[in-house]
Amino acid sequence: MHDPVPRLPSLLEAVLSVGTDLELRATLQHIVDAAAELTDARYAALDMTDPARDGLKEIRTAERPDLTSPPRPPEPPDLSEPPDLSEPSEPSELVVPIHVDGELFGDLRLTGKREAPFTDEDEQLVRVLATQAGIAIGNARLYETARQRERWIEGAAAVTTALLSGESAADALMTVAERARRLAKAEAGVILRPTEDGGMEVVTASTLDDPSDIVGAMIEPGSPVLEQLLGGEPVFIDNSATDPRMTTHVRHRFGPSMMLPLQAGGRLIGTLALPRRRGGRPYTAVERLLATQFASQAALALVHAEAQHCRERLAVYEDRDRIARDLHDLVVQRLFATGMMLESTQRRSAGADDDAHAILGRAVDELQSTVQEVRTAIFALQQPPADAPTTFRGKVLREAAAAAAVLAFQPSTRFTGAVENLLVEPVAGRLLTALRRALAAASRRAGVSRVEITVDATAPLPDGRPGVRLTVFDDGDTGNGRAEGGGSGTTVTWRSPL
């Protein structure tokens, strides 16, 4: 047995080196390299007992001088000669366990010592190194956990700030998916929302590639995964490609995954899925915990953002309702009174001056048209701007607004008669289709600067039956410069019985 004192400086240097880095992987690499250097071993490796805990499977030495020609395997024993039992043979492999906080972390394995087998002195030195390594690994774990927690907390705070800044619902979900994907170092960040039939559908996906094949993927009702998610339980999957619980058509692309419910106040908003690439590193227990906490924080931020958006919409509705009341109580009444005075003047001037009589008639018609348009504007103000219209008037106004985006101006719209009571399906649907086609044709004509839409539920058909008439006029170039009624522009007319 050799005197260990001459090797004491090397041991002290090795002990100090394993604690020079707080990053876990770097710390483990220092341990393996120091053990190989201390014992003059060609090969050293650290096998973890629980790879999933830290996301690391094995740490090996960097290539050492003799690793280019691996050591020859030991010669098989000569069975023709009886073994020499006088002295035990020294080991060609040295295995020393490393414990962290009283638990076995892994085994430090060394083989291929250059000049002789490993000695008791080598084992003693490596055991001292292993004791110090356990302390260094514990410190590195604490540091790594603190850094991860700090990153996830900062990410949750950034998401909350972004959501409360007034983003739309779609942008809010993308913000959550994008930030979670980066924090988890995942291949994709996916948001699923419950469907009416009891399943779940991917509505938002953040990936480095085109996410179009992911958006729209379904988890069918009755899936075991779905039952857990709808119950508010997280689901952790080792391999999405082979797990029988996964049923989406894109599962073969991914490996380890987390599916975390976005739930706040007992309300399930959706699910945040964070799949890693196939064959990727499994999620650690710390990553699962931090991601679950992030999902809870994100869900709470989504609920608060939605409530803030509702309050802002309510303020808009109240303001629009006030404007509508002012228009109805002041403007319409004054216009109506002015029209009555002009009609009275027109009747008194009948026969006195034909030109003045005609001018008064046109003024009365213009006032009546203005009253109709103001009433239409009042009705539009009373509609929720972000919701799909449910009334016939609202649907007509929606088509006009859609055309305005192409025409670069708002078409005027007039209604005559009780359109809400008289127009029902399927007549209302056919009228909207005809309107959509007429507006599309008008948008393709050159020189259009004015479009007028008129829906008249009091226009009888030529055979006398009650009917509805749709008229869409535009002043664009028709090619011959004449409209259906004789003026410039184009008039499209559609009729149907009620």
C-alpha cells in the first residue's frame, strides 16, 4: 500500500475543483474528470440512480490520451491451471457510490488504470472525493432549482402584464403558449379549449415550425386523458408517440409532455400542453411543479384580463347607448318636425310655383331618407360590436361593415317596414346571400364612391302578394355609363315573397 500523503495535494485540488461551478451538469463533469485524474484512470462515468429527477442520464470523462485506443479486454483465465488463492487480485474497476442528502445519487465508475489495477489507496481517495461531491451536487441542485423558479416567476409576471395590457383573446392565448414553450424548453406550446361535444380542440399553438397541422387537432370525448383534464388534474406523459392515452394525429412527433389545466375559481378555461421532441429529455419533478404553478397563474391572469375586457366593453356599450338616446331624442325628433313643416308648406304652395313645389318635395324626401339613416345608425350603436348579430338588421349591417373594409367607405343602409317581424328564414338567408353577392360585385367595379342598400318589407310583388325588395345601388363605372334606372351607376334588385 502506498503512502497517501504525496497524493494529498492532488486530492485537495480535486476536492476544490468539484465546487467551483454551481451549474449541475458542469459540477458533475468536474467530479468525473477529477476522479479520473486522481486515480490515473482512462475511463470514468457517473451513472444516476434517478435520471428523471435532474434530467441527466450519464456523465462521462472527456477523452483522455489513451482513449483513442481503448484498453484491451482482460485475457480469459487459463482453466488448465489451478487458480492462485494465496493473495486476492486487485480490482480492474472501481465503483464508489455518491450520496446526496442521505439518498443515493449514483455510482462513480472508473476503469482502465494505466499501470496497475486500482488499489485501496485509490478507493480511499475517491471516497473522500465522493463525499465532497455529494455536498457540491446538493448545492448545485439548490442553485438550479432557485434559477428555474426565478425564470418561471418572471415568465408568469410577464404573461400577467401582457394579458392585462388589453390584448385580444386570441393574442392572450398565444402569449401564454409562447412564453410557456420557451420556459419549458419544449418543442411546442399548445392551448386546447373544451368543445360543445365534450372533447377538446387545439386552438393555439406556438412552435418553431408551421403550427397549422397542430391547430384543430382534437381529443375525442371519452379519452382517459380528457377525463383527467376536465377534472382539473395535470397529466404527465413520458412518450406521447407511444402512450395509448394520446389520440391526436400529431402525437408521433413528440416525446415527453405535460398537459396542465388552465383553471381559476373552479372554472376550466382550457389546457396548456408542453410537448418536447421525440426522444427529448424527460421533465423533472421541479419542472413539473413550476409549470403547474405557471398554468395556475396564467389561468388567473386570463380570467382577470377577460373581466377587464368585459368592463371596457360595458363602458363602450354605455357610451354608445347614450349617443343613441341623444340621436333619437334630439336629432330624429327635430328632423321629423322639420319634415312635417316642409310637407305643410309644400301643400300650401301647391299650384303657386311649380319649381318651389318640386324643390320642397325633394327636401322632404331627403329629410325622410336622413331620418331612416339616422335610425339605422342608432340601431347599429345599440348592437354589441364584438358579438355576432342575432337580428336581421344586425346581419345586414354586418354585411355592410364587411364591404366597407374593401370599399374604404361605409355603405348607407335603409330599412322600410317591420323587417324584424316579417323576414324569417329561409327568405332572410336568401336576401343576405343576394346582398353579399351585390356588394362583392360593387367592390370590383371601378370608380365606386357611394353604395346604397335598401331593404323594403312593404313592396308587394307584381302579382299583388306581400313581398320584400332588396336594392343595392353603386355609382361605379358600368361600361356603358347608364344604370338600370336611367342614371349613372348600377342598381341590383332582388325580390321574394314573404
